[in-house]
Amino acid sequence: MLSADPDPIVLPEEPAQARRFGKTRDAQSHALLEDYAELIADLLATGGEARPTDIARRLGVSHATAIKAIARLKREGLATARPYRGVFLTEAGETLAARVRARHRVVVDLLRAVGVPAEAAEQDAEGMEHHVSDATLAAFSRFLAGR
Amino acid sequence: MLSADPDPIVLPEEPAQARRFGKTRDAQSHALLEDYAELIADLLATGGEARPTDIARRLGVSHATAIKAIARLKREGLATARPYRGVFLTEAGETLAARVRARHRVVVDLLRAVGVPAEAAEQDAEGMEHHVSDATLAAFSRFLAGR
DNA sequence: CATGAAGTGTAGCCACGGCTACATTTTCAT
DNA sequence: ATGAAAATGTAGCCGTGGCTACACTTCATG
């Protein structure tokens, strides 16, 4: 990918807005993987195994879609799986899942703390959490601690 | 044996998680349109006209990408544009843009209020705002008002 | 132990949102 | 008025993330 870009065109005056949008797009591209990793960790922790069909059902997608996503997880070095056997997380996958789970909790707690109803907090956190930077996450934690 | 469960398909128990993920995917699919609508409204308000190239520059994408997105805006009834003339918003587009702008402001204010640094607040709001439901938005407003 | 159901995998389709390359139209300066 | 530059539009590619349809394993169970 991105091989031999002869002239990276440094854009001396890249608008701040453009940079922000770019980052937002990046975050979005990782969101799915994060969700899968978190769910797989959850399934492994509770049920003992993570099968593509279980994953698909929990995510509300077809099993084919889940399998394609799992393939991508493998490509990214986050999961391992052998045909007709369950899915497992690599070290990196575990780490990611733990981070995602922790962040999810903080986001939900923050929402609840500022008065968002439980149902909405769960729903909205699902989408928002992938865009919460470390700085923001830290601020959320501070706010929750010192209130 | 089959007389026991004649309708195994009905899925009365769609996992709450599946529903949440589905909604999150929906929100994501509208996010781009919202960004474009908001930006076009901004350009029309300040500069007087919204040209594809301006839009592309502000968003950090190629002009071809911007033009494709504009085509989608037109398809969705949010914008109008004639070849080689500028882009304009329909009534629906204006309404959407106004709503998006207001929501963006509230989200940034909320983040600032709980201690998120300005830079991170702007950045993160860009991605988060598309997942903020009305209920959450209302809660944010209440929190900001009564603090 | 055979067979069928459930789970798994593969192939191929679609829409989206990126991109580059090329063609066309407008605009603007000389 | 013309010709070059800029803007615009079109075509075609890629990867992602959905889907359905079909093929193949696994595994329980009769």
C-alpha cells in the first residue's frame, strides 16, 4: 500500500478542519475491529468459545459478514482462527479488547453522570466511544473521580 | 419433535446489542451527509457560494470524492446543483444543517464543561456528534444550563 | 453408523467513500 | 478574442462492510 508516492504533496496549509475530518475517518475504520475484538473477548470470557455464528447474532449481521470481519481481524494480527474451529484473540487483540472495554465503561459512566438516561447512554456510547481520544478519556475519568 | 417448536425463526429475542449495533451503523451512514450539509451551509453563509473544490479542500478529500458525495446529497433531496454552477441546499438540507450545527455546539460545550481540552474537544466532537441521540442531546443541554 | 441439522466457508453481488486519470467547460488575463 | 489555468465532471479502480446463495464440515441423534 502507498508504495512509492513520489511526491507526498505536503500541503503547507492543510485546513485544520480537513485534518479533523481525516482523523474522524481513521477512527471510523477501526471502529468495527474494536467492536469485534471486544465481543470476542466477551464471548470467550463468559461462554468459553467464540463462534462466527454467535458473533454474527450478537452483532445483528449475517454469518458471512462476520466471517469476513474475522478474516480482517486475522490479517491485522488481532485474532487467530482455524477452519471450523473457534476464534481466539492474539495478545494484541486481548490488549485492544481490554482497552475498548475500559473506554466503553468510562463513556457510559460519563453520559450517565451528566444525566443521560441509561438506555440512551448505552446506545450512544456504542457509536461515540470510537471517537474518544486519550485526552478526552482522561478528562472523563477526572470528571467522574472528582464529582 | 417438530410439533413442539413450529416457528423457530421468529426471533422474538433480537439481542439488544444487535439492535444497538444496527443503529450505530445507520448513524454512521448519515454522518458524511451531515458533514457535507453543514459545510455547505457554512460556505453559503460566509463566502456566498459553495463550490465542489472548496468543499473538497475543507474536507481534505479529492474534488471527485466531493462531487460524488454531492450527487448523493442530491439523490437524498438535501441539495441542488446544476453542472458547473454551485451547490445549494434544499429546505430539508437547510434544516439538517441547522440541526447538525446546533448539536455540534452543544457537544463541544459539554466536552469543555467536563474538562476536555479545547483542541481534543473539537476533534472528538467531529466524530462523536453523529451518534448523539435527541435524548442525550437534551441531557447535555440540561447539564450545561444547570451547572 | 448414517443422516440431517447446524455451523462454517466461499463466491459474487451491491453501495459507499476513497483515489487517479482524463475530458470538458468556464473563467480570466493578456 | 483567444488561449491557458482552474474548476468541474466522468470513468474506473480499490477496500470495506453489508447481503444471498450455495457448498462443505461437524456433530448429534435416531
